[in-house]
Amino acid sequence: MKAVLFDLGLTLIRTASFPEIYRRILARFGVTASLDDIVRAQKATENEFDTSTYDESRRKEFWTNYNVSLLEKLGVKENTVFVAEQIDVLWWGCSHVQVYPDAEPTLSGLKAKGIQIGLVSNGFKQDLDHVLGTLGLEKWFDTITCIDSCKCSKPDKRIFLYALDKLGIGAHEAIFVGDSVLYDYEGALKVGIKPYIIDREGKLPNKYDTIANLTDLLTLV
């Protein structure tokens, strides 16, 4: 085994949920919305926006349009463009980002074993740069692959293959660790990468290969 690839959110780091972050920001502008309503608006909005066409150079335009659409579904009719822009500006400050306690000991242990480390995330480059830089995690990764890298997202095979190519290894030489059965486990499996689900609460059925703690990886490689 030559490399371990990781998902980011709910694998190495945790944040408040999308609806909760949205609710916190909207409250600053005197807008009250239930978490259920935000979830419904989020799902409807995501069906309208194709992230594979995302262009980092048009980031502000993309997220402003996304947030305007979501706000309209929540019934917000005043100052929607201004609020939409502020949601992007305030997002990470309202996210309460934290690194899981087992993350850095695991990353450090893998490096000590000579294992390459990759990140494969359904995030965008500017956001990943901000989060990883703020948390001091960027130093651990030999490659970082995101939506901007190959204009696709997990579970698309191309995003996994892109990361493998950057590391110069084959699928059979890598492990993938994430929290999502669909995006992480099944996506990696279809490419031929050995997947593990991080299942800290022990809730997944036995048909999936799981680890209870990231440090368990140190005995698998």
C-alpha cells in the first residue's frame, strides 16, 4: 500500500451543518427560517446548479446566484443580492470548523511510514485553501483534488483517477477513507481503490468495511 486518500468534511474535520450555518447567517439579517425549510430549499437549489461547470474565476457570481435562488425559495424578497453575497463572506466564520482529535496523529503516523497522503473533496479550491490553511492541515497532503481540479465530483470515477494520477500510483495501491457510503465508499470501490468508512458511532451495517477511529489506519498500511 502506497497511499491513503481522505475525504475532508466529517472525516478529518467537522463543521456545523449547512442548514445550521445558513440559519445563523440569516439571523444576522433578521431573517428567520427553520432548518427543515432550509434543507428543502437547499435540495431544490442544488438541482438547478451544475457544479461541474464551476469556474473559480467566477466564484462570486456562482455563489451569489446560488444563494439568491435559495433565498427566494425561503421567501426572502428584500436585499436578496446583498444577503446572498454576505452569506459567502460570512460562511466560514459561522461554520465552527474543528479538526477531529485523531486526524493529525494519523496523518503524522502515515507520513512516518512513508505513505503518500491525498485529499479528494467535493469542495472548491478557494474554500479548501482557506480551511486547510486556517487549520494548518495543508502540510500533510501530497496532492489535493477538488471539483476545480477535474470539473467533476465524487462519486464520479474521474476525480479518484485524477488523484491517483497525481500520486503516480494504481488504484490497487491506495486506500480511501470517507464518511459517505455513496460518495466515498462506493465511488472509490468502483475505481478499484480499497475503501473504508469512518464510523465513529458504530452505526453502519457489517457489509461495509469500517474503522472506528482514524488511527486504526496505522495498523492497516
